[in-house]
Amino acid sequence: MDGGGDGSRRSRAVFMAFGTRGDVFPIAALAAAFAQDQRQYAVVFITHSAHMNVMLDSCLCQAHLSLRPSSWRASHRKKMIQVEHRKECLAAVEDVFGNYTSTDGDFIVINFFALEGWHLAELFQVKCIISAPYFVPYSAPASFERQFKQSLPLLYNYFQEAPPNTVCWTDITHWMWALFMETWGSWRNESLNLSPIPFTDPVTNLPLWYVREESPLLLYGFSKEIVECPGLSSIGSMGYLRNPKAFLMVLKAVIEKTDYRIILFSSGYQPLDSAIQSVASSVAESIAIHHAGSGSTAAALLAGVPQIACPFLLDQFYWAERLHWLGVAPEPLRRQHLIPDTENASSINNAADMLIGAIRSALSPEIKAQATRIAEKLSSEDGIAEALRILRKKVLLQSKN
């Protein structure tokens, strides 16, 4: 890192994002744009080694952790992988902030799969900002509030009685509840020397009554043309394609029963948005069939092509329903309609018939026209520029004042 004495050092910004391409690439784009826009900052982007080929600006430093995005959620060695992952996160962030006593103007930007960054921001006493190209990908357990109130009554009151614009119970239920899971407590205490529970004193374990932090800044990365900003009150890269042979057999059956042609994009292909744009411009009638991940959804919306969604998990179900509500897609397919559990002829043919029906619906004049209308509206927007404007206003100006 550039630097020297605290008096002449450059301010530092860390952008940390984990997950699949759709989770990571928007944060990478924001990091690169910020590095170009704010040359006085030393900017570091931290992600999986699997994303090391992400297109980034030359003025942006990179730290690639060894963990691959497809393994960190479902591995049988989950605990061991988690320990190593957090160790690498600490080392990467410590390399940025650890040699300086001043943190004026410094901050960390994370996505919802990089909550390590929140705890590390607390350790190094820098502002933490959340940037999400998607909705919160998880929700609090139904019993969370009851259990929290029973086990931490003083901290519960601390959040309930929070003054305006400070961290309150609404922030906790919206997304911050995940910071209080037991898996973080031992790491905070043993590796970071912080209190096991956020917002408590490490000695007394009582709430920090004398400290009231501002509600964290959330940068939501979706257009108001697609979804209202939430109030505070390609399939191959996902790693969840359990039976790829059945999937390919369904596609083969569709081709045999119709005159449709299918182009399959999978992990390792060029960026999805470019691929969809290219195909959409060269084929008279195109449809994007995908898992309703935020990245695939956005790429197809921008391309102006009708969509067919088959959600598998997390926020994909929301996006699939939203596409249908917007009128750019028929009703979402169920998983077995695209990837049957068995490979017998009956299952494959039934799935192929469902997919053919969805394709015919998606090619209706109404859906095609609506997809074109929305793409025209989106083409005039610049989400990165808007995010930079908010960072300048909410972070850079505040740090100067």
C-alpha cells in the first residue's frame, strides 16, 4: 500500500464481495469506478480467487482469497474452510489498515455474503457500507426476536430505544440480525479481540449506552423501474445443478419437438450480459431461460428479451415472481420442469412440454413488447454513477467535516 507517515498517507477504501459472479461483479465495477473517480484513495478489492479474471482498473489493487464460491456454503469441511476463510479475510484487511493509526476517510464496502467485513471494520474502526445488487438473501428465523429478547434483554432495549438515524431494531431485523449468529462470537472474541456480541462492551458485556452508531449506509443496486427500493420496517456457475444430464436431456427433447435453437451459456463463458446482448441482436426471436439470479435477471432486462425463470434458492424466487409481475416472463417454472429428478422418458417429456409451453408464452407479442419497453427505460440509467454520487455525499463529505 502507498503511504508513509500518517500525515501524508492516502485514504484507503476496501471493497469486499463473496459469492457467485452476480454477487461479486457489481461490487467490482463500483470499486473500479471509485478508484478512477477518487485518485487520492488507495482502493483494494477482496474476493475469491475464482474471480481473479474480473475486469478491473489498473489503479485498483486486488486480494484474491483461496476459497472458491461454489464450495464455501455446502462443503463437508465447512467449519475448517470457514476458519481459513476468516483468517485470510483478516490478513487481507490488516494489510490495508494495520500499519496506520489514523483512519480518517477510510471505509469498507461489503456485500451480504461478506459479513466478515463488518466485524473487521469494527476492529479497525472504519465505516462499513453495504452494497447489494440484490435483496437480502436470507431472512431472520421466526424465533429470532423472541430469543434475542430473552437472552439479551438490555441490548434489545438498546436497539428499541435508539435515537433517530442510529442503529435500531429495524436495522437488526432487516439484515443485521446475521451479525449476531453464534458462529461470529468466537471469531470476534478469540481472533479479533472484540466482544463476542456486537454493540456490547468487551469487559462488561453490557450495551454501549455511551455510543450510538449511525444506521449503516445501504446501496441497493436495482432500478426503481423494476422494484421499489426496500424500506427499512448462468445456472452452471451456481454450483446447484444436481443432475446436468437430465437438464440436457430436456433441452434435447425441446429441440426435437420444435424448431427452436438453444444456446447454452455455462460457467467459464464470457460475461453473461455481453453474451445475451449479442444473441438478442442477431436472432429474430430470443428468450433468456435462467435461474433468476440477480445478475442474469439484470442482463436479460437490459437486453430487452423475454425471460423464463426457474428459481432454486434465496432471492431467486422473488426475482422470478417479479419478472412475471412486470410482464416480461410467464409464471416461473418449478425446478422439476427444467431439471427432472429422474431420467426416464416420461419425466423428460413432461418437463420438455412444460418448457415448450413457457417458451410459447414468453414469445407472445405482449411479453416481447413489455421487455422492450423496460429495456428502453433502463438504458437511460447509470447505477454506478448514482452509487458514486451517494458515496461522495454520505462518506467523503462527512469525513471532511
